[in-house]
Amino acid sequence: MTDPTDAYEEYRVLLARQEAKRLRRRLLTPDTPGTSNDPDTPYASNASSTPSAPGTTRASNASGTADAQPLHAVDPGHHGADDQRLITESLALVTPFPGLIADLYAAMFERHPYLRGLFPESMAFQQAHLERAFRFLIDRLDRPDEVTAFCTRLGRDHRKLGVRPVHYDVFEAALVEALRRRAGTWWRADTEEAWRRMLRRAVTAMVRGAEAALAERPFWDVTVTGRDERGPDLAVLRVAPAEPYPYRAGQYALLQSPQLARAWRPFSLACAPRADGELKFHVRRTGPGGVSDALVTRTRVGDPLRLGPAQGAMTLQEGDRDHDAVVVARGTGWAGAKALLQDLARRRVPGRVARLFLAARTREELYDLDAVAEWEARAPWLRVVPVLGAAAEGDALADAVARHAEWPPSGPVFVSGPPALAATVRGLCARGLPADRLRHDLAAAPATTPDTPDRTSVPGGAAA
């Protein structure tokens, strides 16, 4: 009988060889079938739709490694709106999502127990994260460009977790098993194919995102050089990378603490690039046992952390400096806003102004008022508008911004904070804000893979 530990190690070796072979093929012949340019052709490890578990046999080539080949091609003429309709009609049979996702993971770990090691000990946040991803995909199946952009970023982030193309087949098989189990005799073949196509389109973009990032570093080692407590549950951390860290003001990055293996959490970079290379993060603790808890209560000066590549679109773009700017921030979204203001101070055209809307349920949530006051005193081009109470929520906040800013604005509008600000973004658009002037990363949450019970993973969110 094969020892499970030996089988697991053999499987890891197989994955490593597969990755090396795929990389070599990509470098030597980038347009070969193994790196298809067809956006509707997902990847699999060989002709089998489900990879074998360690201890079982599996088809391989002459070198003993499984080839990555395009499989399960989706008809490019198939419209996503048709699948969206079928999937939406089936939700009453297979939801609520927490039950469906619990069944999915149960099926996957039952058939492939070695995969449990790729996931954090606590699955609570992972399950909530997957639910958000499913909702995003279903809602946007008729908008393929948005799905591709979202899943490309997701695949790029999953590199750090050791996820390989072979694992996506396992995930699909587990999802189908969970769907069939929940729907029972009411399940239909056309609906199942719609779910499969949705997943395969997502996987295609994820694999492509991971492969496009092969030349990128997955993380940087950083050391905590300072911490400033701003309350019982909030700290400003300063970290120094061991090597230069490239980023732009307004972006975010994933942080990992060695206290929580495989847990990565997004946080806004709270300063524009500095000459000394030091970085800052504002971290609010949201509960026990999570990433934010580890960073706020158990991280000290001198501790090591890991930092993923900078991401995000909430940055100054070409031409923005020639116009007035509007910045909307709530909670620790102030971190990203602060970095943007530093960038504006360096790059703005004289005579241009910026309006900062600081939103909070109570004045106590405005944790960095001394810094805000300092900005007002030394930056005559900055106008600060506090928005408190019910006016700081959703559409009411959009109304406050439209009333106190020149509207519609000729320049960019930056929105930084928790997922609830998505309602504010919709309100701004409904009031005539052109989409090309809007900058935010509120859809970034599903691009992460933390293992914590924190309430949100949006960079700069209330739980950041």
C-alpha cells in the first residue's frame, strides 16, 4: 500500500515538472497549442477531465510528466446571456450558496484529500470569498470583458498558493457533484453545461493571468520597522522591503503574516513611493483569529511579513493632473486616499484643486484627524468635506459628493473604502459621472485568498 505522505510528495513533484515543462514550451514556442490564444479554450493537464489522486495511475508522456493541453473548448459563438439565464433559473434549486459551497469542498476533499493542504485551516472566509466570486460571475456573464479582467487578476493572485491548471479540473468535478446533489432529480443537462461553461471561461482567464505573470515575482520579503497604534483595534504599520518594491500611489497589495500560513489579505498602500523605500499600511482589527488580528495585536517591530505585487486601478492616469480631482474615502480607505493626495501634491498642475470627502458613521471613526488638519493647513489646493452619520452611506454619500463638488466633474473621482461603497459608485454614475473618470478597486475582493473570518477583503475597507 502506498504511503499517503509519499504519494503527496510524488504529486508535488509531478506538479513541479509540469510547471517547468509548460514554462519551457511557452518560452520556446509561445504560440503552440499549450498556450492557445483562443480565449474560450481552458487548460487541463491531459485528456482526463479529472486528475488522478496520489497513489493512483494517470496517463503521462514519455518523460513521465503530464502535458498541459487545451481541453473543453467553449463554442466562441455561445452567448453568455443564455448561460446567465439558465444558471439564474437554477439558483432556487442549488442555493443558498453557503450550502452549495460546503458541498463542493466536501466533495473535493473527499475525492482528493491531499488538496486540503493547499487551503487554510479555517475555511470560513474562503467560502464567503467563493460565494462573492460566483455572484460576480453570474451577474456579469453577459459582460465577458469584465469577467476576463476579474479572473485574470484572480489567477495572478492564486500563484502564491500553489494552484496549478490541474486543480481547476478537480474543482469543476466537485462543483458538478455538488450541483447534482443539491438539485436531485430536478437537475437538467443544459443547466449543468451552462455552469460548466461559466467556470471554464473563468478558468481560461485565470490560467492566462497566472502564465502572463510567470516572469513576475509572487512576493517580496519585508520587515516591520515601526508601528503606531491609533486605537485599540487600529495600527499603522511601517515596513521595509528587502529589495526595491515597485508600485503607484493609490494601489494595494496582499500581505501575509507568518502567523497565518496561506493567508493573504489586501491592504491599501498608505503612502506614495518614498526615497527610502519604506511602505505604510493602515490595519483595522475586525475580530479574533484573522489576518487583521495578527497584524494589529501580535506583530512587532522586527517581524517578517510577505508582500504581494502592487495591484489596482485607483491611480492618477495620463491627463488627470490637468483637472480638479475628487477623492471619496471611508474607514481605512483613508490610507489609499492619503497616498493619492501625496501624489497629487507632487504632480498636479498649479491652480487645480482637490476635494476630499471623508465619510464615517461617527466622528470617532475618523482616526487620523491630525494628519487631515495638517493637510488642510499646508495644502491650500485641498478642500476637506467631512460626511458623517446616515449621509456617509450608499446613495446618500453620492448625493453629498454631487452637491459639494463641481458636478459633473471634468477630472477623476477616486473612491476608496469598503464594499458598501459600491452603492455610492452606482449613485455617482446615476448622477451623470462618466465611467472613464471613475477610479476604484471595489471589485478587488474576490481576487484574494485569505483564510480569515474578517468581514471584507477589499483594500482600504472597514475591515482592512
